[in-house]
Amino acid sequence: MITKTKLKEQIESFPEQFSIDDLIERLILVEKIENGKKQSETDEILTESELDNEMHKWFE
């Protein structure tokens, strides 16, 4: 979830004219980065070997 503060920061960083699509793409990216940070802080991450095992399953 994104905060109003983050939303305001992102809008302020845009040029005077921009498309809604550009804003939405940026907000999705910011949200994904924030989620990744939270997952990292709470150890909700995969080790490299766990990731390799998961990826191997995808190609079976």
C-alpha cells in the first residue's frame, strides 16, 4: 500500500504535463519496491538456492 506522502512525492517529481499511464506505472513500481523492502526486513525472502529450485520447477 502506498501512503499519501509517497503519492504526493511522486506527483511532485513529474513534469507539469504527464499521462495517467506514466503515473500509474511509477506508483506500481514504488509499491513493489516498498513491498520488497518490507519482505526483506521481515526475512520473507528466498535464498539463491531456494530461488534456483523454484525456477527449476517452472521449467519441468
